[in-house]
Amino acid sequence: MHLEPFGDIYGTDPAAVWRRLLDSGEHVAYDDELDLWLIAGHDLARSVLADTRRFSVPALTPMQQLHPRAAKTLTQLDAPPVIADPPLHARTRAALIAVFATTSTRAEQLWADVVRRRAEQLADHLAHQVAATPWPDVDLVELFCSRFPLYVMLDVLGIPADDMSRIAAWADNFTALTCGRLDDDDQISAANGLLALWDFCRDLVVLRAGIHRNWQPHGLIGDLLSYRDGDDHRLTLPETSALVLTLLVAGWESTAAAVGHALEHGLRDRDRWAQLAVDEHYAAVHTEETLRHSPAIDGQLRITTTDVDLDGTLIPAGSRCLVLIGAANHDPRVFDQPATFQPGRARLSQQLGFGAGAHYCVGAALARIEITTALSVLARRLPDLTLAAGYDRRFRPSVSVRQHTALPATIAVRCPVAHGTLPPVAQP
Ligand code: HEM
């Protein structure tokens, strides 16, 4: 079995490849081109994600052979591991859970206003762009999807929005460096960007820690420093900086990708788009079905710590495994007619878009608010928005993050008859 994650099919319709795997019954398959074990099937994927004893979370392990200059730059990255295996993970995860709102009620209380304000600002900006010339195609990825979650993360962490452009430039291509395919120049620039972002996070945390002795800085950085309370046994200062870096990166690209998928599903159907403008419950179930049908992270890497017998197949110790979250979410044994986008479908709570077990996404509640709000705000502000004619879907090459390269949209021409804007015909 060859996944060919950088090929045309995976780059436009990864579900076709998941279907092939599931239909063949090969729920554990070895890809000899990638030297990677592919785990499909809902039950296996869930159990591997949750099995922290036999399946380790890899440190920064790029999928491709890096250019020597990019590899050398990465060796200078002295950020300590924080998303790691037990027992370290228990300590860093406790810090995240202590400061992060992980229930929907708490996340709404803390962040709904910030999220709405950013969504409305960007929607206004988008509306102006669309109005500026008669029939422009706007790229929703550039103008909305990728900016919105980054602004939100900066607000949540307590980082000034003035820093947005340089942070975006540094963090761009981070996941492409580890999970995608970049040419030599882009690899070198992505590695430099990552190093610059790490320096920024480290300096910022050290600065805030100095201030923190007399006054608590706002946002999650202040909350993490309060949690640390100067005690290295709880959390060291470099670990605090590494958590800030992780939250910035994890909270940005995956949410940007998810907003793109949710918008595409909404814009493909005029009735859905109209309903999103008026029905918040629908926006929530639309979001949930997007997370199942088109997971923003559809593959997650693990490395076996020991020989593992998985569903009758022996995976040797030290093997790289790709848990295909997308295939799990399309397993027909769990989800009826999995290829159909069906908001409100049965067993939706079993979708694995946010992972499972000890590494379950801490940002899930925030991400749900972001996606739902983005849909409602854009559908209300731009009711006539539609995908550009001849739109051809394509994703950035990656084994993990499924992000549109672009999402060109325009304003639909209103048909006066269909919309009933002509005066009624006089009755005889
Ligand atoms: C729709 C958007 C998002 C998706 C699809 C997503 C998906 C995931 C997945 C699949 C995992 C599990 C990784 C694994 O098992 O190794 C994860 C973990 C994580 N996510 Fe998210 N995520 C999203 C948004 C966010 C946001 C907004 C934040 C933070 C602000 C965040 C922070 C994290 C962190 C820190 C972890 C690691 C947790 C741990 O290992 O203890 N994510 N996410």
C-alpha cells in the first residue's frame, strides 16, 4: 500500500485514499516508500492514539530528508519537550489544563467576545475588499482563515496584535517542514523562522516573568507564570516558553485549516449558507460534521516503543506509524455513508478530529467556538458570498494538516426573479 501523500489524489481528495484502505480491509498497512505504518479503522486509530505506553509521541521528526542547513538550524532549537511521553507529559499537561478553558461553558465565558470581535473585524475587511472592485475573487484562506485564529491566539495568550505579521512569517511553513514537502530554500527559511519564533517566545516569557513579580500580565502567559509560581518542579521557565510556542503553533494552523473546510462545506450549498446566518444550533452541528468529514489534522505520527501486535500484524519496535484520523472518521462501521456531509448525523461524538486519550486537544473548546463564530459572522455579513466559478480544490502537501492552498470566492449575482425582487405580476 502506498499512501502517496504528496501526490495528486491525496492533494485533492484524501478521502478517496482512505476509502481504498478501508475497503481493502487493510487497517494496518506498511508503506515501504515512506517507511511508515498506516493505521486506519476507527477502533485501531483510537486505541493507538490513547496508548502512550507502546506508541510514543515523536519530537520534531521531519517526514523528508532535510537540507543540511535546515537540519543544522534545527539543532540550535533548544526548546525543551513539553508535548511528550509520560511521566513528563503529566506535568506539562497539568499546567495546560490548569490555565486553559477546556469545557465549552468556560471557554464561552472567557473567549466568546474576543473571538466574535476578531471575526467581525476580518469579515468587515473582507466585505470591503469584495466591494472595492466590481467582480473580484477574494482568497478566503489569505484574507480570513489564516489570519483569524492567529489574532485570536495572540489575544488569548496576551501578545500584542502588532506582532502578528512577523509571527505569521516565522510560523508559516512550520508544519510543512515537519509533515510536508518543501524545496531547499523553503526548508531553510522555515527552520530559521522556527528558531526566530522560539527566541521571541523565550524572550517574551523571561520579560513577563520579571514583571510578574509585581504585577500579573494578562492572558495565558500570565496565567502560566502564576501557575508556575517560581517553582521549577511545577514548570521551568523554558518549559513555560515552549508551551507558549506550542499553543501559538497548535492553535493557529489547525484552526485555520478547519475554518477553511467548514466554509467550503457551507459555501457549496446556498441553503446551508443561508441557515448558517440565522441558526446557531445548525452552525454548531455543521462545525462538528466538518471536524468528522474533513478533519484539519487527518494524520498523527507515533513511534512504537516495543514490538506491537496490532490486529494480527507485527509492527517492530522503533517503527514510525501514521494514525489516519481521516480514515477513522470515514469508517463505515461507525459512520453511516461516511462520504456524505450530514450535519447532526448519529454517533458524531465518536469522531477523532481532536485525537483521543492523554493527548486529546486542549484547544478543542476554543476551536469549536472559533469555527462556529466564523461561519455565523461571515454568513450574516456576506450572505451572497459564493465559491468562485471553476473552483478547483487543492490542499498543501502534508501527511498531517489538510489545509486549502486557496479558497477563491466571489459575490453571487442575485437573480431578481428567483429572489422575488420584481414587483408582483398583476392578477387578472
Ligand atoms: C480545529 C482545530 C484543531 C484541531 C483539528 C486540533 C487537533 C488536535 C489533535 C488531533 C491533537 C492530538 C495530537 C496527538 O494525539 O498527538 C491535538 C492536540 C493538541 N492541541 Fe489541538 N487542534 C485544534 C485546535 C487547537 C487549539 C485552538 C489549540 C490551542 C489553543 C490547540 C492545542 C493543542 C495542544 C496543546 C495539543 C497537545 C495536547 C497534549 O499533547 O497534551 N489545538 N489537537
